[in-house]
Amino acid sequence: MEKRGIAALLAALTILLALTGCGRSESSSDSAAGQGKVYYLNFKPEQKDQWEALAKEYTRQTGVKVNVVTAASGGYESTLKAEIAKSDPPTLFQVNGPVGLSTWKDYCYDLSDSEVYRQLKSEEFALEEDGQVLAVAYAIETYGLIYNKDILRRYCQLEGAVISDASQIQNFETLKAVAEDMQSRREELGIEGAFASSGMDSSSDWRFKTHLANIPLYYEYRDEGITSAAAVKGTYLENFRNIWDLYLNNSTVEPSLISSKTGDDAASEFALGEACFYQNGTWAYEQISGYEVADEDIGMLPIYIGVEGEEDQGLVTGSENYWCVNKKAAPQDIQATLDFLEWVITSDEGRQSLAQEMGFVTPFKTFGEEYTPDNPLVKAAEEYVQEGKTSIGWYFTTMPSDQWKNDLGAAMLEYAQGTGDWDKVKTAFVEGWASEYQARQ
């Protein structure tokens, strides 16, 4: 991803264009009356119900059948491989960025003349190859350390607290001091741990083998002045180790138990006020809202790892959510899918669902201020950008393969459980990266 691309992504968080939403264009082909159907293989389990409801509404209005199938968390690629080979494959699927596109580009219809491409705020939100638009981003997201403001306030009021206000957490040194002190005084605070569990089952491990690993990768790319690489040095792997140790040693559970801990476990621990910190992103709001933590007490901090100058660091912002239309589907199904996407981004029902029900910040011109997500995590992300903090790009979309991520995650788990050392993590990160890139050639 080029630096100008990152700038465009950040702009989506700070400038929500107040354009009047337009209705479905008269140029759209009528794909009703049995002329086509849509099969969407959804990437996001947390939005399963919303997509199914939206599909049902579109069918009610147009008569066009829309089938939504949601892959299990962590199992999208394997599900897509199985489904795409069937006689009735998905007409709409997702890639996570340039590396994902390289696998599926032969299935991607050229979206150059589509309404979903024309309505992008910037062409930087599309993935192009050989003059063709093969994928279009539909959600710009942010992640970091979600935190409970009330717990942190109560901690700051304790005698001997290492900070007096949450705003003083601006680097790893301070984060570490706060978390360790909070962990030692968890009974006083009425919590189970400073951090929610770092679960390493398939519903949760992506938060660490992918999202956490993105932080040292970002800083290495920054130093090298690059945005992708066929080989990495692992310059900041000790910093990676430090933040992983902090999570493991100041958690709601012992490190030996994380192999069975799920994403739902971590969300529940935070939502019920059992932990102060929870690594996740803007998409997690629906999982944690409406329980013990009030919306006004939900905030988000950058993930600090101890890099010089990180006081100016913001949150991690980008997209791994790109729509692709299957060019090998029947022509009438391709047209039906293009019409469905146009309706999703232009109709009141579609925009309301994406912005308010799914909570997405979208890159489309059709989403004005009235379609701003009512999500405190989105608001926190906007505040960091407005303060002039430097957001971290989503460079994990350049990670060479799912196998690389899985090998790294396995090494991280062995280290956590004491059955492997950190050198194995380094090997998986550096040598595994080179071998997986070589295998793609």
C-alpha cells in the first residue's frame, strides 16, 4: 500500500462527506423476475444477522434472490476455495488486500464501469491490476487497545497509582507500569485482570498473529521506506515480545490456558467489566455494548510496543475488506450482483445497515453525515487523527500467506505455554516470511 493510499484511508475517518444520498440509478439493469441471483460469501461473522436481514429486504423489494453464507471466523479462505469450485459458486466474495487478490484475481470481474466503483471517494480504495478494477473496499476500520474508562478512572484514584489520568498513557513504558500495577491490585478494582484473555483458538488468534504482528511490521517498513517486502528483518521483534509478554502476564487467565480461549471469551470479559484492556477494533462495538460498560466509558488507546517517538502514534487504520464479483458466474448473476451492490450503497436501507447496524465507516460518496456510525470506537479513532497523531497502516495485508500467520501463531502459543522459546517466533516471522513469499513465485 502506497503512502498516498494510507493518507486516503485516514481521510475517510476525518471527513465524512455530507453529500445527499442518491437513490438507485435509473441505469441499473433490472435483474428481477428470475433474471439473476446473488450469492454473497460473507467474511464477517459479527455482521451475519445484518447481512441476512439486508438480503431479505432486497429480495422483498426486487424479487431477486440473495443468499448470504457466512464463513466461520478464521476459515474464510478454506470456505471460499470449497465454495468457488461448486456448480453454483459465490457471485460476491472478499479479498483482504493485494496478497489476497493475487490468489483470486482470475475470478475477479472488472468493476471499472460499476456504480460501486464510481461512488468511491478515492480510487485508492480500489485494488487494480493491468488497468482493471478487481476489488473495491467497503469498510475502513481501526483497531487498538479498547479500554474501560471507568476502571482506569478508579485505578487513578488509588493511592500510589502510577498515573493520574488516562491521557498520560502515551508509550509502552507507561502502559506497562499501569497494567502491572493494575494487575497487582485487581481485587481493589474488582477485576480479573488488566487485559482480557489473549485467546489463541481460531476465533481469536488473528488478533495477535495478524493484528498485533502488524505493529512491528509497520515500524520496519517505515524504517526501510517501503510498503511491502519479499523478505523482512524482524527489526522490532523484541518489542513484539515485550507487548506479548505484557498481555500474557497481566491477564484474566494464566498463559497456559489461552489455547482454548475464544474471541467471545475476551469480548465477554471486557463487556462484563472483568478486564480494563481488550485488543480489538471498531467492529467489536456490537459485541461489547449494552452490558456492564456504558458507551461513554468505552475508549481506545494505541498499541504501544516501545518504539522511539511512539508518543505521536495513533491507532491502526485501514481495510482488509474488499468486494470482488465472480467473473466466472453466469452473466445474469453478475449483473444481479452489481445491482445488489449499487442498492446497498445508495438505498436508505443499505446505508443504514452498513453504517448504523454494522457500524462501518465506508469509503463511498453516498454516505453523508446522517450515515455516520453511532460507535464510540469510531469517534475515538477520529479524535486521534484530529489530534494529528500518525496512524499505523494495515500492512498485515502484505503478509505472505495464511500459512505464515498460522506458523507464527503456533510459535507464539508455544512460547506462551512454555513449550517453545522466542527464537522459534523469530524463525517463523523472518525465515517463514521469505519461504512463503518464495513459494508464491
